[in-house]
Amino acid sequence: MKEYFAHESAYIDEGCEIGTGTKIWHFSHVMPNCKIGERCNIGQNVVVSPGVILGNNVKIQNNVSVYTGVTCDDDVFLGPSMVFTNVINPRSAVNRKSEYAKTHVGKGASIGANATIVCGHDIGSFAFIGAGAVITKNVPDFALMVGNPARQMGWMSEFGSKLVFNAQGEAECAETGDRYMLQNNQVTKL
């Protein structure tokens, strides 16, 4: 007995592991040998390509393709129509499946609507990628990235609030009171 929900229009291929409480919605396709954690929500018209690994509580909004080579840790949010790539120099007439680049999305990271993640660049834990941003380099933990190409415009708390650091490199999340430290261009939660 399956312990997840899949809409009748969704396709789930052989060899997939899907965790308890996960929901897969209309017209989505989970391809062979994917590992999807518990309590994930896979929206309408989503493709999860072969071998993709998703942690627990990953939320994928409508019209997203998660290509081979992508892994997402727990609590990742993938906004509507955001884009992953997996080949740097695609050509229709050239088969580059052996050249797929990997992209890792860290725990709690959020990627906004219509953002593009160029393959081979990792997204740090609790990073926040703004809507429409184009990521062309690795993103540090807690970083706020916006624009095309994306530039770092600050830091975000685990809760998703912008952090304002004082002269001593300390900040407090306005919503939770959690404290953070900025040292050597790296943020840690205290």
C-alpha cells in the first residue's frame, strides 16, 4: 500500500522511492529511480528527472523541471516556473548526457518564481534566491541573491527575514529573535 498521494493524471515510473505523506499533483511526472522524502508537495506540471534526490518537506510549485544532477535537502522551496539546467553548453545535435553537472540546494533554501539556476552551482542552506534571479556562481548559506546575473544583496534568517548586522557583526531575526553572527563573509546562527 502506497503511503503518498498521486493525482490520477500524474505518472510515477518504476524504481522511485516516495516518502509518507508526499503529494504529487496534476500532470506531473516522476521519472525512474528518484528518491523523494516525506511530506513533499510536488505541484502541477512538474517533472522530476531520473536519479533526482529530494529531502523531506520539499515544496515544488507548478511548472518546474528538476533535472538529473539536482539534489535538494530538507525544507527546500522551489517557486513557480523556476528553472534548473544540467548542461553548460547544450546543442540539440550533440548528446551531452555524460556531461551533466550537479547542483545541490541546501536545507531550507528558497528559490523564487522564474529564477534560473545555471548547473554546477550550489545553493547554500537557508539562502534566498529572489524571483527572476539568474544564479551563475555558488551561493553562500543565508545569502540573499537578486538580479541577472544575481548579486548578493544581504543575508536572510532561517525564518526568511532580512538580517541587519551591527558593527560587531551581530544580527537578530526580527520575527523569531534568533541571533546570527557575520564573520569572514559567512553567517552562522548562534
